[in-house]
Amino acid sequence: MDVKNYYETNGYVVCENLVSTELIDKLVNLYKEQIVPSKEPFFRQMTNKFDPNDVTEFGHVKQDFLDVHNYQNFPEFSTTVKEILCSDAVQNILKQVTGSKGLDLMQSLIFDVSRETLAHYDGYYLDTASPGYALAVWIALEDIDERSGRFYVIPKSTNLNIDSEAQDWTHWEWMSRMHAYYEANLKDQVFAPALKKGDALVWNSKLIHGALPITDKSFSRKSLTAHFIPSEYEYTTPFMTKEYVECKTYNGVKIYTATVIKQNEWSMKQMTH
């Protein structure tokens, strides 16, 4: 398959067996041994705050973990995250679909369970200054059961102009309008692949995506997600006041972080108008 052509046509591409199961097992074991039982507060993307883990009756952490490549108190864990995201296998796919000689890692996340995320596109939060060249990768850290609330994409949705006036909306208004449009026009176009451990899905910052509802909460949906920008582009955060700081390079990949230890909250630009 011509992955670049497929990606440009559909806005995403599925890459089977992209990451070795040995490396994934190493990361998951460190996650279970060090991160889940920790009493330390972690920065959460969904709340923009540092919060301790909220664990379900089945032992799964409800919240997301942001910037897991930069957990200074858990160096082996973070190094393993970088080993995956900065690996030749992952980087080569990203270079193929973008035609870029290098990709900068802007942020990373681990999800233990599905957040049942509403339909949205990432460019609202993080993109290139010339919109539409950022991209993300979602890596399955286990076989993803359909009852766990699978990740989905809307193929060929990168060119929909459904929020041309978004700069005048609050974040919640934007999300509600996106969800309404999804329910009315896109719901029957959902593609939620049955990803296995080590499989990955790469998608464009303008592609609409989300997560299906959970039907059995005993199932986890462990995944590693990262957002990248081609090195030749400048990044932007159109509706957020996030400051990204270059922290290091790993395997030739420039790495940034937006999680500053003393910064306990980010705010939407609309909220300050």
C-alpha cells in the first residue's frame, strides 16, 4: 500500500505491527508497577490540572496522563515511551506520510480506559502555523476489545468546513456544535478498527475522530498517543494559551513539553475575552 497516498486521500492510515510487543510489554509493566499505584498527582489533559489517580473497581485509571515522555520522577517509564515514539519504525511511517525529513514530538498521552471522547479534530488545540500539517499516532498497548470504547475516525473528513467562525465560540460551544454536526451528518461514517497490540493509527490534525461509548467497564483500552509536527513548520495552539518548551532530543527527534511543574492550569483564550 502507498501509505502517503492513502493518508492524503483519507486523512489517516492504519499500520499493523508497527511497535514490537516486547517494547509494549515493557511499557505496560512499568505503567502498572510505577504509575498506577503512585500517589503523585499527574497533569491531566481533560482537566488541565494536576490530580492523583482515580482508579476504577477493575484497577483501571479513569484519567489520561499527559506528556508521559517527560515524567522526571519516573525516568525508566519515560525513556520507554521515547523508545517507542522516537523509534525508527514510528518515525519512518511519519516521514513517509508527510514527506518530511524530521518530526518534532509535541506531546504524548497514555489512556488506560476510553474517555468516550466526542467528535473533534486536533487542529483546534495544536497544529502547524499553516494549518493541517500536524499529525498524531495512536498505538494500541493491548488488543482493543469492541466493548472498551474503540477509537474511531471519520475517513476523508479533513476538508469539512463546519466551524469557520470557531474563533468566536467558547470551547464548550465549539464542542457542542461539533457533536451536533457529527450526530446529524457523520455518525454513519465511523470507522473504528479492531487494533491489536502493536498496531497504530496515524491521522491528520484536521481529521474528525473520537471514541465510541464503553459497553463493558471491566475492559481497559490501554493506548499511547502522540502529536507531532514536521520540523520545517512552526507550531501553533490556535485556541489555547499553552507554551511548549524544547526539553531534549532523543534518537534524533526534537522533543517538547507543555507540562511545566509550577504551572497548574492552562486557560482557553476564549475564556479571557
